[in-house]
Amino acid sequence: MLPKRKPQNRFPLVPVSVVIIVVSFMFLYYYYMAPSSSFNVLSKNMALHFGQCSSQALALGEKFLWYAPHSGFSNQLSEFKNAILMAGILNRTLIVPPILDHHAVALGSCPKFRVLDPNLIRISVWNHVIELMRERRYISIAEIIDVSSLVSKSLVRVIDLRDFVSIWCGISLDSACLNDSTLQSSVSETLKQCGSLISGLHGSDNKCVHAIRDDCRTTVWIYNQGGHEDGTLDSFQPDEQLKKKKNLSYVRKRRDVFKSLGPGSQVESASLLAFGSLFSSPYKGSKLYMDIHESPQDQRLQSLMEEIKFLPFVPEIMSAGKEFARRTIKAPFFCAQLRLLDGQFKNHHKATFQGLKQSLESLRQKGSVPIHIFVMTDLPRDNWTGTYLGDLVNDAHHYKLFFLRDTDELVRQAAVKLMAAGHGQRFISNSKPTAGKRYCSNPTLPDVLLYVEQAVCGCASLGFVGTSGSTIAENIELMRKYGSSYCRS
Ligand SMILES: *[C@@H]1O[C@H](CO)[C@@H](O)[C@H](O)[C@H]1NC(C)=O
Ligand SMILES: *[C@@H]1O[C@H](CO)[C@@H](O)[C@H](O)[C@H]1NC(C)=O
Ligand SMILES: *[C@@H]1O[C@H](CO)[C@@H](O)[C@H](O)[C@H]1NC(C)=O
Ligand SMILES: *[C@@H]1O[C@H](CO)[C@@H](O)[C@H](O)[C@H]1NC(C)=O
């Protein structure tokens, strides 16, 4: 449930000041009694004045943007791209989130006008972030997806969420890992305050946070379409039946994001601009939430959109893919991406295998055998018997199959290397690294199998067949189209 907004600053003066005194006392106690220990995680400016920005946050001068990603990885990647675009347009520093667990946070359905309210989705993401931190599984999406070229070309500025929180809320997310029971309650409270503040549960104001409440039920963001579309009705509206059934009064308007939220708008002065979900996709001739096109007049937007069409994985993953192709497959090969188990894909085995069969038969007519095939699939190797994959394995004269497992040394090494590289930990230039450069220790190695597999498929010179409707297949197609130069280097 959404906690009711309490006017805490005005009414319960006594309890609030007692809490502040107790918390400060505990903080000072631990700070001075254990100066070099892990208790040092609370910064000296622990001053989240219950729903207001700290002066430290306001003094930064830097303007930030965050958003609430959700669902699976591919979805999170497309929202990340949309967020880069928004941050670029609005000239704000993008706060880079971690990769959330598969479906840990769900949005709902825009076409059905049944989605989680932006405040609620933001706080769900925040709670999940704390959980990832506590379980030492936090990995930034920028540790997997390479945004360095965007950043070096100054198309966007980024900051890791952990760094943002330590600067802006004056508490390190690492403190979520604290074991000490006395300190833990004050830490939890401060983290909770920080989460509520940046999620907009305390409301919005002009200086601190502007939390966007408009979602895909009411708004389609557009940019710079000659100005005449701003405020017009979108072509996709809830029909009368839905309006009646759900008692909706919604009307979807097209609104210019720069005019509403950019420099010159009332929102400009807010230190933090918080979006909810940035999920968008084509729907009934329109877009669900963002409908932003390249525009020849705007060179910067043009370059930005060009760059985000395809964002590569970080070099550690790309080179693991290339290495596997070069050292293990050692020949031109074909890649098959077969999604067989998850959700909608369960019922389409026949069609999925049929596509592969056709491609392989035409390859056999053209070239020499055996045909080398790299297979990425969610069907465990032990279950291939009795499927078309089993047939391929048995036909060793014509086919030679390769696949990767998450226990393979190549995959493990890629994870070790990318953790060591720490791509996600970028500070903005005008800030001092404050509390907690080192994050909760003993990080579990991230599962990078799926990413390495995609990188292998990017190098498949004999061709590629993917599962129709799979976003992973789409990403591989993009990689093969725009980003396969790594295979040849
Ligand atoms: C964008 O923001 C940066 C940093 O706040 C500022 O230096 C720069 O002038 C801004 N650019 C534009 C075009 O407003
Ligand atoms: C925290 O507690 C858990 C079990 O309660 C223990 O396994 C872990 O080692 C402790 N960590 C630290 C840093 O003391
Ligand atoms: C429909 O919603 C309006 C407010 O949006 C409310 O006043 C009204 O009672 C609702 N009607 C029904 C049948 O739920
Ligand atoms: C895979 O095989 C195992 C053991 O033979 C079986 O228990 C399991 O249900 C199979 N899984 C699928 C998805 O077919």
C-alpha cells in the first residue's frame, strides 16, 4: 500500500525531533567509536530532512533523471534506451539502474489501461534495488551494456544509481548489507526515506523532485514536431466499452516532452526528474508512451537516435563471444536461437523448428558438410532427445553442434572480467566520491550466459535464425546489422 502523505514537518514536531536526535546520536556514536570499520557507511551529511532534499543535493547544480525499469532483460534494455533519449533531450544526467530480476517488477498493460501507478512502480523498483544490494547481486545495466561511446561523445551524461544515492541522499546503498542490528533500523529508515523521496511519495516541488504522474493512460511524449502537435489527442484512445466497464475518464494526449519538462519549463529547476516506466511500443498506428522521431533539423537528437539503435554489450562479453567462435567453433557457422519453454513460446515448437530446418536444408544444398551450428536455447541439453535438436546431434555427418553452459570457464571468466572492469561505477565530474566507493562485498558473479550467447550469434557468418516474437532474436538481428565489426577485429 501507498503510505499516506503525512505533513511530518509541520505536525508531529516532538516525535520527529526525538527520532532525529536518537538517529544522530546513534550515528555519532558509531562514527566516532568505530572510525575505521564498516560503520563508516553513513556520510557526515546524513541529512534527508524527512521528505526534503539535503542542501548537499541542491548544491550540486547537476540535474538528474531516473525512471523505473521493469519486466525481463530485453524490456529493461529498451527502457534504458528510451531513458538515454529522454536524458539527452532534457539535458539531464541519467541515473543508471541495476538489472532487475526477471519480472520482479511488472507494469501491467497499457492497451488495457491497467498499469501500476508511476509512484508505485518507482517504489517497487527501489525496494527491489535494496533487495539486490542486500543479497549482493546488484549489477548495473551499464556493466553489461556499453554506453561508453555515448558518454565520450557527450551525447548523454550518466551516473550509477549507487553513486547518486550516496551523493544525493547522503547514505550509501552498501549500508543495506550491514549486519549490526542497532544500526540497521536507522539505516533502513534512512534508505526508506531516500526511496520515498526519489519516488515522489512526498510529492513534487520545484527545487527538489519532480515526480511524473502521467503514464501511458494519459500521455504520449513527442518531441519537436513543429510545435503543432503538442496537446492534441492521440489516435489511440480507450473505446466507449472500456471506458464504461472500467469507469475511465482517461484521454490520451500527445505532449511535447521538451516544452513540458525541459529547459524553460517549470520543471527545469527540479534537481531530480523521476519518470515511471519508460516502456513504449507501437500500438494501433500510434505508440504507447513515447513517439519520438529523428528530425533532420536537430543534429544532436539525430546522432543520439542513431547511436541507441543498437547498444553493444561491454567488451568483456563481446570478446568472449568472439573467442568462442574463433577457438571452439573454428569454422564459419550458423546460429540458431530457439526459445522453447517460456510463456507464449511453449506452444510454437513446430514453427520454431520448421524455420531452422528450412535454413539448414538450403545451406546443405549450397555448401560443404558438416555444417557448424551454434545453438542457444532454454531447453536443457538433457531434453534434446526426441526433438529436432536431437536429430541434428545424431546426424553427425551433416551437422556439428556447439552450445554454451553457464558453468563453462569462458562464461565464468567473462563474468569475472566484467566485475573487475566495473563499467557501472562512473562518477559525475563535479562531485566528490563520498561514502562507499566499495559496494557490498563478495559480489555473486552475474549470470552472463545469455549475453555471451548473443555475442557468439553476432559472429555467425553462415546466417541466423531466431524464434519469432522473441526480443532476444531482435537484439541479435540488430547486432548482426549494426555491430558485428568486433568479430573481425
Ligand atoms: C546541459 O547541462 C550542462 C550541465 O548542467 C550545461 O553545462 C550545458 O550548458 C547544458 N546544455 C544546454 C544545451 O543547455
Ligand atoms: C552477516 O550475517 C550473516 C548471517 O547472519 C553472516 O553469514 C555474514 O558473514 C555476516 N556478515 C558480516 C560482514 O559480518
Ligand atoms: C466512476 O468514477 C468517478 C470518479 O472518477 C466516481 O465519482 C464514480 O463514483 C465512479 N462510478 C462507479 C460506478 O464506480
Ligand atoms: C527434461 O528432462 C527431465 C529428466 O528427463 C524431466 O524431468 C524434465 O521434465 C524435462 N523438462 C522439459 C522441459 O521437458
